[in-house]
Amino acid sequence: MSSVLLDLKPDWARITFVDDEFTADFHYFWLRHNCPCLSGCRHASTKERLIDAATVPLEIRPLRAVLTTDDSGTPAVAFFWAPIATKDDSGGLVIQDEKEHVSVFPVQWLRDNAYGVNRDHVHELPPHDAALVTIDYAAYIAEYADTNDSSRLGDSGTVQYKAALYDRLSKFGVAVIRNRGHDTEDIILDFIDSKADVIPTHFGRIEHLRTDNTENSNNDQLGYTNSAVRLHTDQCYAETVPGFQFLHCIRPADVGGENYFVHAESAANYLKTEVNRRAYELLTTVPVRFDRRQAKFQALHVSPILRLSDEIDPATNERKLAQVRYSYFTQGAQTNVPFSELREWYEAQQVWDKLLYRDDFQIKAGLQAGDVVIYDNLKVLHARNGFSGPRHMVGVYLAAADLWHHLGQAKKAASN
């Protein structure tokens, strides 16, 4: 058994055949479908397959897996599964009366049937640990307070704080800042120079996202209600999309209203190499009508959900992802896909959406008064839960070039 190593990934298993010096990746649904047992998966006398591929959930995961030996003492790998429905003789679905199902695969059989051999371009899950993206502003104040005003950062602390922002945004595309304070205009200067300014939209210069909004124009949209808003990027209907947005919490909701985020660039790469390349291809090629229609404002932009750049990734020799445009509430009627292909297009969206709503894809952050979250609007999706109570968030858009220039200077200074 020392000749094989087993590594369980979120969606597949990697087996390293040490003596043969190669690895093979196996989807969990493939393993479950190919279970060799004679207790419902193979006929006891003919050994023919009984389990139907149509009954194996594509999202199936093993409860656990171990290196072992089969009944003949041959090295094997055993996977333990929760029961699934199988078809009876009349074609009906029945759940087997078992606590768990065991599939024991001889190592030699796995070697002979290996298909994901020595994959080089494997993508890991998107970041989903909120601690990785969180900065406590109060901790910086405690260590780097201004000598003349203990409530503010001194010069060296400001440099360190902004360098930390640079690191998190460049690596994860999102940063959660705890205990930042209550002055939105002051917070703007965390991200851009004083000579620069925020990006105004048809809602106004700064958005006050609350149900009793009176400050903004064109507030007939979901952001000004207490409804849940699913994952999306902002301003998909604009030809030029703001590069960054930050949300400043003035007052949290009494119940609900938590924010969550997905690094969509990582999710798209995961979709391409680990889940469904065809779905990725459709999302990068089929144009979508992003159509914002409000009582006093209309705008339309047509683009694939995943827009590729002209830059080639030397590791894969494929075009890199440039931007994600994803907004279910401004997506117009899809009329440019042939009738026979439209179902496939909808299926691609659903595969993508299922990935985005996995817990191991999301960063969750409940914001309290004085907290701030900033994210890359081209690469990160954001959402919120429905809520009750007078929740008040302030939304501000920033140009990516202004932000990277400002934080880049701090990063350079911190490195000297």
C-alpha cells in the first residue's frame, strides 16, 4: 500500500502511483458509478453493471476514503458513500437500506482505468476564509497612533495599513476593514489620492443603501429594498464598469443583511479545469443583454458573462479572464441563441451558479457600524441576505487606476 498515495480534493480524488511515477485524478461521480460491489452495483452472477449513471448525483462526495486491501489481499482504495437512489426493475427510484455504501477499487484497476493523468493546470478553490481578507483598523491605531491625535494613524501606520490593503486586494480581490470609523469622506482617502474623486453614477456620487432613501436619484432598484440580493457585479449595463466599490456600514440590520463575496476569477478558472469546460466556453462566448430599465433611466450593454482578454497565459497558452459581468436582475431576454442550443446555455449558467453558492466558494462578512468592505468589481461578486430593520450602507465607486496608484505608493514605501 505504500506504492499509492490518496488525496481527497473537494470534487475529485488524486491517486499517486508512486512506483509508476504518475498521478491520476478521478471524479467522485465516476468512482461511484464504477463501484465494483455485488450489493446493488454489479449483478452477483453476471457481474454486469446495475447502477445507472443517471442516478448518480454529479455533486456526490465520499464520506471518507482509506487505503486498504480487497478480499483477496490485493492493495485497494475504499470509498465510503452516503446512500443514493437506484432504479428498481420497474424503473422507479429506491433508496438502498444501508447506512453507507462502500466501493473497494483494486489499485491495479484504478491504474488501468486512469484518465486524469498528470494534470498540470489544476485550480484550487477560491478564497473562502474571511480571516484572510480582514484588517482590524483599531489594531493599527493601537500600534501606530498619531502622536498628536490618538484616534488617527500616524504616517508610518498609514503606510502599513494601506500596504496591507494592497496585499489583500491584489491577492484576494476583497478586503474587510473592521472598526474603520464613521466618516465616509475620510475613508475615501484610504483608497485614492485627495486629487482624485469617486465615480458618480445615475444614482449619485455616493449611494445611501437603505429602504427610506431620500438622498439618491433612481432609487427604484433592489439595493434600496430589504430583499435579498444574489451574487452579482455592479453596473453591468455600463460600457465602462467601475473597477472597485466599497460599502461602509452606518447601521447594520436588526436581523439579516449579511454580505458575502465570491472571487469570480478563481471560480471561473475552477469551472474551466475542474468542473465543466463546455459551460466555461459558453459563458465566455455567448453575448448577454445587460439591460437596466428604471422609470427615469435606461442603459444597455451586450457582453459575455466572462470576458476574455487578449493576453495569453504562458502556462496554458489560453486567453486570460479580463472581467466578470454577472447580474441576474439586469439580464435581458436571451434572443440570440438558436432554439436547439438555448437549453445548453441555461444549463451552463446553472452549473456556474451552483458553484458560486457553495459554502467553500464564499467569503461571508457581517458588517457592524464603522466596518468597511472593498472589492474588485471586475473580478469579485457580492451579495447580501434579506433583512429587517433600518439597515444603512453607503456605497462608493472608485477607478481601479486611482486605487492601485494610491495603494501602490504605500506598498512601495512599506517595502523600503
